[in-house]
Amino acid sequence: MNTINELWQGYAPEVKVTPGNPEAQKYGRMWEKPEYRAMAPGEFFATMFLLTANPARGSKVIDFGCGTGRGGAKLAQAGLNVTMLDFVRNSLDPAVKEIVDGPDPKLYFIKADLEKPIPLQAEYGYCTDVMEHIPPDKVGVVLDNILKAAQHVWFSIAMFDDACGQMIGETLHLSVHPFEWWKEQFAARDCAIKWSKDDLGKYAHFYVSAWQDGKAIVEHGVLNTEQEQIRTNVRHSCEQCWTPCQPHEQNDFECMILGGGPSMAAFEEEIKQNRADGVKLLTLNGAYNWAVRHGITPSAQIVVDARAFNARFVDPVVDGCKYLISSQCDPSVFENLPKDRTFIWHTSAEMISDILQEFYPIQYWTIPGGSTVLLRAIPLMRMLGYRKFILYGCDSCLTGDDHHAYEQKENDTELVLPVIVNPGGRLFHCHTWMISQAHEFLDLIKYLGNEIELDMKGDGLLSHILQVGAEQAEIQEIKLD
């Protein structure tokens, strides 16, 4: 099974720079000056990145705005697989270019403009001495492109005016801002800031992630939220003494699960009929609002994501519905919920175990699973005694341009990647979190396959995985041209 990190082994296409790009022309001239190569921040900060991120040998890294390439070369020497991006080719030092052009390169180079979508994905990103060079009106789009392309990104950003541009009569540092300003840019993008440092007012260092998926968060079910905020949410939830979910005897009731994917809308009448016939209905996130708007009362609603905007997924409160809310959810999610119909449950994240032991010294139960609400909902419902599930809108892929059966703006700008599933070679188009969910769905089937029955409606990626057989299915992300 291939992972996102295997997307671009040996792949080095050329991404064209917009003709006449004045910034590219400026740096084409700048790199002709030997003095400009004397200092390479990417080389200087590489050790700090390695110690902070601690990437495994062989991990894929994108060096955004690589300049001389000495930083990327140092990361490659540490055992990482590095692809360097820059919008001019003459930036590379001759020794680095020799490695890139060699018959068995340890480094790759792509000519790419960071103002354009980046046709690569990697577990790690490295961006040093770049953001201060970006024109002010382009800072946002460049940050977005970088954060979409790499799951964990290191930034080192100069907070001072440049002295080298005068060699060609230009200003190089166009976006000079203090540490807090840059921190606000990451916060505005819902980044989890894993580490940061204001380095004597000279450099702002950040190690961040804006991804909702990835192996680093699968085990914890933590979505785009800093650990301390998760712990604060869990402690607050436990203090409110909500009734905890606990194991129930196995039953033979069927339970519908609405996941919110595009195919769900096509089954509206079938869902209504099943509900009228007494089939239990479980909704996930925004599928709750879809059901309520279409006159369908859920039996229960599940929310796991820790961010505050998820409060809209329990508004309005409806009669007859139970609310199964993860303890890591923001307090605003719990705010207006009825005490007698709201039940708390806990993810299996190690980082909250000490809090759970404090509040539940005798016994408590945790729910394993993956990085999405669906992958926690199925184990949770199995603990509650259910084993027969009819799944609607659990697609894990797009239909045309649609990522949900309803509007959900948070996903509108996410990168779309083509995916092939073998055997059969069927093509799907997915957001990165959908790919991760599909990989983790395979793990869930292996873990709970003998304990549950799944009737997956629609023609999405997860349905296809079940059709070809989860044990045989292989999900392969396609290299982008």
C-alpha cells in the first residue's frame, strides 16, 4: 500500500513560472551575485528543524524556496528524501546542481512558483528565508499553498530589512513583520502550532500543521488543534459531569449512518422510509443539519473535532435526538445541549489519559479509530451494542466538484488528488483527508471486520474498497504532471 509520502519518488516535473514574473526576474539577477550566496539560512537552520521535527529517515521533505540548495542538501545528508522548489534555476550552488543533475541524485529540483498550487504532497515542509521575500498581497496565497502541500511545515522568517538588494537596486524583504503578526497568520488558518520561537527579534520560527489527516494524528483523533487546547477542552468537559458512554450488550438493530458525502442526497427518500420503519439513524457533523432540514430526526448525533465552529453541528437541538459528544470538543459544542440526552465519550489519545484517570479513577472507556468522525463513530457504536450498519454519504471522494451533499466552506479550497484503487484500477478524486480516511478504513475493517456488518450505499471510494475486498484493496496516489 502506497502512502502520501510515496507520491513523488524520483519525480521532478517543471512547473512554469508566469511569464514576465518581476520577482523571478529580480532573483535571476540577484543569484548572479556571489556575495548573495555567502549566507544560506536554510543550511543554518536545518539542525534546528531536524531536532524539532525528528523526521524518520527516508521521510519526504519539500524545501520551499530552496535558494542555494545547501539547506536541502544538509537534510538529504541526514537521510531525508528532499525535493527543492524555487522559481529560478540559477539559485542552486554548483555543487548542489551537480548532485541534482547526476545519474543517481540524492536531491530533486523543481522549478516552481509558490504563488501557484504546488503539485506535490509530502509529510514535511521546510521553508526558510522565504516568506519575508513575498510581496504583501501574495503572502496569504503562498502560505496556503505551502500548508496544503506538506503536512508538517517548518518556517524560519526574517523580521528585519535586507541589505543585499542594494546590489541590484531592489528591495528583497517585502513583508517584514514581528513574530506575533506571523503567529496570527497561522492562527487564522487553523494551524496547530506545534513549536514556535521568537529568535531575538531576528527570526520567527514556527513548526505547524494545517492538515486534518496524516499518520501523526491518526492514533489520537486530534484535528487541527494544539495539544494544550485539547487537554483544556477535555478537562472542562469532564468537570461538567456529563453521563459517559459505556459498553452495552450486543443487539441486532440496524443503524443508519449519515456521513455527509455527495452521494447521500440521492438516497433521501430511502433514508426517510427506513427512518419511518424504525431504523436507528446516526448523523455525523454537518449531516445532522442536512437531516433536520429535510425533516428527518436523528436518533443520535456524533461530533469529535475539537474546533469551536463545530457548535453549528448541534444547532438546533431537536426533540428525540441523543448527542454523543467527544470530551475533546470545544465547550461551545456542549453549551445548549440537554443534560438528559447528552453523553460524553473519550478518544484513546495518550495525551489525555492522565486527565481521564483523574476524573474516572475506577473505570472509563476510550474509543480507538482514525482521524475522522466516521472512523470513531463505528467503534463507538459497536461499544454501544450495534453491529449492523447502513452507511450513506460515506464516500471519501468527490463527485464532480462536490465534497459534501451540502455546503461546507472549510473544505472548498482543499487540494484535490487523483487516486487509483487496485485491483481494477478505478480512479477517484479526493481531498487529502479522504485519502487518509480510506487508508484508515482498511485498518478498521481488519480490526473490526468480524464484529460488524456494513451495507455501504453509493459508489464512492469506501464502497469500492468493500466491493473489491478490503484485504486485497490497494490505494495508490497518482503523481501529478
